[in-house]
Amino acid sequence: MIVSMTGFGKAFVQLPTKKITVEIKSLNSKGLDLNVRMPAAFRDIELSLRNTISQQLERGKIDFSLFVEITGEDTTAKVNGPIVKGYIAQMKAILPNADETELMKMAVRMPDALKTDREEIDDNEHAQILKLVDEALVNIKNFREDEGLSLEKEFRNRIENIRRFMNETVALAPERIILIKERLQNAIDELKVTVDENRFEQELIYYLEKLDITEEKVRLSNHLDYFLQTMDRNEANGRKLGFITQEIGREINTMGSKSNHAEMQKLVVMMKDELEKIKEQVLNVL
């Protein structure tokens, strides 16, 4: 099945004194590009979170964010009393008549006026965070699968369009043979020379064989079938689909070089257009 690399997952929990939120966003990328943002107090669990996310999401440009919002009355930031008093005393020495309220406002903005006690993660918070990460991963994987269903529908539609244009191209082959034969015959007639009819037929057959697109049609049809079969497999298949589109492109280009017919060339251009749209979207497939 098709799974997109684009997705978003979010989960949060309200604890007695804080709200913890986890967000995971994913975009397409050739490999795994994981960016983690979290408060410094939670850095000791970063490695285990990276391993979990990497195993679950496999590939993509992934942004992981962990937010902590303090909702209780307790705070880790405390006023550093001695430092603040020292600042006020120094400013009073400079401005003896200054208002103490204004001096206080200035002092608390000075360096080291506030001190922050290092917050330690207890076992309950650790378990809650791991649970949130698992929930967010489930959400983003569901998002990816939904996006994949849309991609799969588009791929099937465009593959069938290429197949239809290919069959229309092949159907024009008899008409092309007649036109080529007439053009060559007219060219000989204009030269006003006598030619051996048997030799003319031999040369014509050789020329038409070089322009025959039967083999390209067979190979292109096989590549289209293989693309659909690969989509139905359970493993990640984005890279393989990309390789198959390259092979499809080679056969379409060869058909175009052999067309030598205005309507056939138009159909080749339409096949190329459909293929380019497939290539753009294959980049999003896991």
C-alpha cells in the first residue's frame, strides 16, 4: 500500500501543575532528517525518543517538538533576593532620591536577578511523555496512510491514462506505415528514375522495422503493470516506484523518437505529461 511521507500528529496531557504537548510534523526527504526541540530538562530522554521516532517513521524530514506549559502556582524561577538588594543599594548610591519601586523594576531586569532551579523529571512524567509520543506517532501514521490513499488513487488514474495513450499510439501504426510508404514513393517519382520494386520493398521493410514500436509497447506495458503491483505491496516502496518511473520514461522517450507521425508525437507528449505528474508525487511516497 502507498504511505505518504507528509503528515502531522499531536497529543497532550494535563498534569497537576503543567500541560505537556507533543507535536510531530513530517515532509518528504530522501532519507531520515530528524529535528528535535524540547526543554533542556528533558534532554536526558532525547536519545530514546529519537530511536522510537526513527523506527516508527523510517524516512522523511521530521520535526519533533515537546512543549511544557506551567499551569500551577509553583514555578522553578525564583527571585534572587541578595542579588536584587545589592543592585538596589548600588543604584541608591548613584540616585539617592530615586523611587524604590522604580529601582525594584530595574533591579529584577538585571543579570542573575532570577534564579531557576533545575527541574527533574519524575517517573510519572517520563511515562506520560512516552505515552504522548506513542499517541502522536499513531496520529501521524494515520495521517500518512490517509494521504497515501489519495496518492494511490491519483497514481492509478495517471497510469491508466498512460496506458490509454500508449494503445492509441499503437493503433496509429498502420496509418503511419501507409503515409511513410506514400512519402517514399512520391520522393522516388519526383526523381523520375526506375527502381527495382523488390529492392524498394526490402528497403521499406528495413526502414519500417527501425520505426516499429512493438517492443517498446510491450516493455512499457510491463513497467506499468509492475508499478501497480509495487503499489499493492506492504513494505515501503517509494524508492522502487521512483526507479520504475525512470524505466517508464525511457520507453516513452524511445517511442517518441520512433514516432515520425504528428498524432503519435502528440500522444507521446501527453504520456510524458502524465509521467511527470507521477514523478512529482512519488517523491512524497515513503
